[in-house]
Amino acid sequence: MNLLKYSTGASLALLIALAAVLFSMSPGPASGSPASAQEEKHGGDIIFEVKKNKQKLEHSIFSHQLHLDAGSTCKDCHNDKVFKRERKLGNNKFTMKDIMAGKACGACHNGRTLVKGKAVFHPKNNCKKCHTAKFRKKRR
């Protein structure tokens, strides 16, 4: 009986290790394609983790591509006025209070800034436009 438990556990561990090796060798989605090159160049999507969450909101997701498609350029945001020019994860920390005061995302998302003749939405009463990212629960 103990031998069966051991061999089943060892087989499972071996199978997981093999899957991890095969997965790490795969090129991933569209490697080398223009879309993945552009995503690499422009940062892709970024998830901002909600720390204090009285309203039980999901984490916020930022899409570089969505903003580029709307006509923004890197310098519109990464200019040391809105966000720091140095683009590295964790470099810019801000709160909803900052955004509502016109800092960070709130520099444009204020209900007054026009993009292609249309006002950029204000975050007040528009929580679900950004707060859509869920983290998977940790397994024990």
C-alpha cells in the first residue's frame, strides 16, 4: 500500500516536471509576430493591485494598446508629470484619491480632456471600466 502511494506521488511529480519543461520550451503565443513585438515595446497590459478595498473592487488593469489605439503616445504619460519616465514595474504608485485629484491616470481621466473630439471618462461612477482584473486564489 505504501509503495503504491509512493509510486503514484512520484509519477505525478515527474509528470508535472515534464510538463513544466515542455511548457518552458514552447515559443508562446505568436512569438516574433508584429503584435507581440509591439506589445513588448509598449508594455502590454499592467495590473495594478488594489491594496485597500472597502468597496470590494477587483484589481485595475491598464491596457497600453487601448490607449495607443485611442491616439496616445508614450510621452503623453511617461513624462515625469503623469508617470515617471523610467518605465519599470512598481515605479509608479498612486491611489484613487490621487487620480481624483488629477494625478496619474486622473491627468486625462477627468471628464474634460478631449481625445478625438470626445471627453475621456471620469473614474467617478465608472469603477468597472478599470477594475476588472481578478487574481487566482492561492491553493494550499
